[in-house]
Amino acid sequence: MPDEVSAEAPGRVNLIGEHTDYHDGYVLPTIIPQHTCAHITRRIDRLVRASTTVRAGTWEEYQIGAETAGRGWLDYIQGVTAMLARHGILVPGLDVRIDSSIPLGAGVSSSAALEVSLLRALRLLLHLEFDDVTVARIAQSVETDFVGAPVGIMDQMASSLGCEGEALFLDTRSLSYQRVPLPTSIEIVVIHSGITHAHAGGEYVTRRRESFEAAERLGVARLRDVDAAMMPRIATLPDVLARRARHIVSENARVIAAVAALRASDVERLGALLNESHISMRDDYETSTAEIDVLVGVAQGHPDVYGARLTGGGFGGSIVALARGGRGQGAAAEISAEYVRRTSRTPTILIPPQVNT
């Protein structure tokens, strides 16, 4: 058996389908070039020693079987060993080094990439027979059951199953998925606003609670089970709950329409759907911010952009835009420069990678 292995996992950007995954809905993510690499070495004791290049500092330690939440980034590593124990898998002591180029709090799944890369490394080290969907399920349980972030499974599925040059059309209820090629006539642009966010508390948790209250009042367990024909019933809910439900129901429909547009290479329609999604997130789900709205507005007004929206859980993070093929780099630079002029924030262009001249 090997004593030292490494494995990688990418971050992701969600093209469309926001806050639908925890209601068993549809999502359409794609992976990004930034990734996380987990390097692990077997120890002869029960100690786990971990370090990361993302956060400079000394090694952190814990004992296998004595995982305790509340230790920041180390919780994602503790959570992996704790969740594997639930599956009857005894993890040996480890030295773990995490290298990552995925920015934290940018809405592009740095935590999922960490979990998936570590699980992939342990799959190699211990010869585990987990398929990629099982890896995603365990990774999600790390966040929901150990870290305490009530996330859906989209991020982990995208990181575990996504491939370059395609979108992953995922039904988060059945976990069935289809790979949808991205047409060469478009280029994805992802820009981090400079505002970080978190899923473990705050407004994200509030939105989730409100959406489930709306579902309960509509007599369903998940808003996936509400369709457009029930819109009149949604309108009878208290205003906030009606808007939360309306976003998720309409967003599910937009994902299905976006897949059809991708397959038809109808980039104009796809861009319009992204614009509609942002309006819904801004007005009905209220997950945007003033700075994000500025960044999205600048992108939507660029002559080489078909559409743009906030991507990820919201309250900061990144935007995704669809640019004309071959124009993404220039558009991203111009959008970022205008954003700097209009705000005090410093953006970071994640996609496409910028060429220094």
C-alpha cells in the first residue's frame, strides 16, 4: 500500500441555478481552472497534522476519533476523517498539506474542492471503492454534519464530477446528471468582487429557513415540487415568503431553459436567462449587494457580454458573465477597471486567466 499520495479537485462556478440544490432542484455548474491539491503521508500513530499554503501558520493537530468542530479551516479535514468513520472506515494518522489556488469566500467552492481532493487522496491511500458520487455525498456531509454549513450538494458534485469544457446539468434530487458541452461561441468570465462570504451562518441560513417555511405553507417538503401552475398560491403567501418561493420555482425553470439554449448554441437566450436570474436573486431572494449589482451591471452593459449574474450563495463572492468567444480576456479587464472606478473594491479576475504584458 502507498504511504504518500496526492490528489486534486477543481473549484466551480455555477452558470445558473442558485439556491435550488437544497430544494432538490436543478443546477448547471462548470469547473474552473483553480484547484486544490491534498498531499497526504501515512503516519504510524493516530495523529493528524495539517498545514495549508492558503493560511500561513504552524501545523494544526488532532487525534483520529477526537475530532472537534470549531477550529476554522481544520474542520474540513476533521470532518472528512469523522465522516469516513461513520462509513466504518478507519483512517490512519496522517500528515496533510493543502495547496490551493482557489480564493476563499469567492463563491467558487474552495471548501468543496478541499473536501473532494482530500477524499480522492484517501481513496488512493486506502484503496477505497467509492465512486465519484459517493465522494460528493461524503464531502457534503462534512459541511452539513460537521462544519455546520447547511449547503446543498451542487458544489461537491461539480468538484467531483465536472470536466473542462462542459457544464454539469444536475438533478439534485436523483443525482442524475448530463454533461453539456459549452459552445466555442462563448467564453466564461468570472470576476471576484473582493467581498468574501460564508455559508455557515448569517443571511444564507435565513434565506434557507424562509424558503423552507414557504414550502411548508405550500404543503410540500421541497420547492422542487412547486411548478408554475402554483404561482397563484405562491402569491397568497406573506410577501417575503412569496418572493423566496418565486425565485426558486422560476430559477428551476431557467436552468432547464438554459440547458436547451446551450444545446442549441442560442447564446443570446442563454445570456438573457443569466440576466433574469440576477434580477430574481437581487429582488426575490435578496442575496446580492450594492457592489455586486454594480459589477453585474457593468458586465451586462459591456458590448461583448451576452449576460451576467451573481454566482454562488451570495452576500459577496463572484459574478459570472458570458462573453463572445475570444473576447473574454479583454472584456474581463475592462469590466474590472470600470468596477474599480465605481467602487472602492479590488476585484480579481478568475476566468479567463489574465496574461501579463
